[in-house]
Amino acid sequence: MRIALFGDIHANLEALQTVLADASEQECTDYVCMGDVVGYNANPSECLEIVRAMNIPIVKGNHDEDASGTHSLETMNPIAAEALEWTRRNLTEDQREWLRKLRMVRQVQDFTVVHSTLDQPQSWNYVTNKFDAMSNFNYQFTNLCFHGHTHVPRVFVRGARVKEVPAESIVIEESMKYFINVGSVGQPRDGDWRACYAIYDIPTKTVSFRRLDYDIATTQQKILDANLPAALATRLAEGR
Ligand code: ZN
């Protein structure tokens, strides 16, 4: 069994199609989504329908929550808020209902999945260092947990102490706990614009990361054509 773990798609259709084609070529047999299907980019409806039709385990992201609610977005970053208002208008009530019903945490095979952290999933905290990861580990009861949210692929390991190791191919050891950020399909923020996802190969207990070129020019043009903030097109190319 080979599982493709992907999330933070953020309505980027070109990146999503590229990732799914690659996962199929890589002979992935199963798929799990970390949430944030919508928000920022111009194809929320199309991305949502692709993921919904896959009928796979998925958890709710903060943009899924904001795009499917009716609450005020005033306290948010203005560019994200403008994109979310646009997203609300460009989803059907049926699609918003599907987003509202997504669960915060899921157990799949021998691992756990959450968008942000297990200690307070509804607070949408960002894990950017080992100290943030420590709070999560106190609530992680499986060997392995995958998440998203920061759009940066990262691997935190708890053995005798908590440390961060490079997000490269790693073999999961039974005696340790792993909290792994699978990066972002549709808006990476680690300085590399290419779409990112992870593969968990269960027979070899190996987690690896994939980076893929996609048709970013088309995604950027769609943002401009939709009258979404132009800064969203610029940041895509910068990978931030
Ligand atoms: Zn996100």
C-alpha cells in the first residue's frame, strides 16, 4: 500500500491535476487530504468536485471553514479575506455544506491526520519549530501524524527529545513519534514554487516528498481574470 498525502490545494486546479497524475504514476493506491481545498486561487469549485469525487479521508482546513461559513472575515489578512469572500460567492450551497461537514481529525490506517495540530485543532495554530511541535506530540497517540497549514514541508520527530529533521525521505521507526507536514499543493511557502505532496509507502515504512513543476502561468492568469488580488499571482511564483 502506497498512500499519497496532499493538502493546501487552495483552488489551484493545475497544481492539483499535476499532483494526482504524479501520484498515479508513482503507483499510489490510496489518497488522504489534509484540507484547505479552497481559498486564494481561482478554481475552488473544480478542485472541490475532484476531491469530493475521490471519496477519500479528508480533514477540514481553516479556509474550508471560512469559505463555508457566514461569519465576518474582518480580523483576517485583507488579501486572504478578499479571496475568501470571492470563494464564498463562487461555491454552491451544496459545496459549502460539504465543506462544513468535514471532520477536524481522522484516523487512517495506522496514522492520524489533522490540518493544523492535535492539541487544539480548532485554534488553527501554526507549527514552525520544535517547541510548537511539542504541544502536538502530547496529544498524538499514533506513531505517525500528517498535517498541513503552514505550507512548508517539515518533519518533527520525538524520541528522547523533540527535534526537526530535513524533509527528505525518512524511514519510520516504531520507537519514535513523527509529526509530518506534507507541504502545499497549491501555494507552497518554502521558497520553492513547485507543487508539493508526500508519499507514505507502508511496506517499507518510508515517507518521501515530491516536488513538481506545473502550469503556473495558467493559474496566475486565472487569478487576474477572476479579479482576485494580483498579489496572489505574484506570491505563487515566489513560493511564499
Ligand atoms: Zn492553507
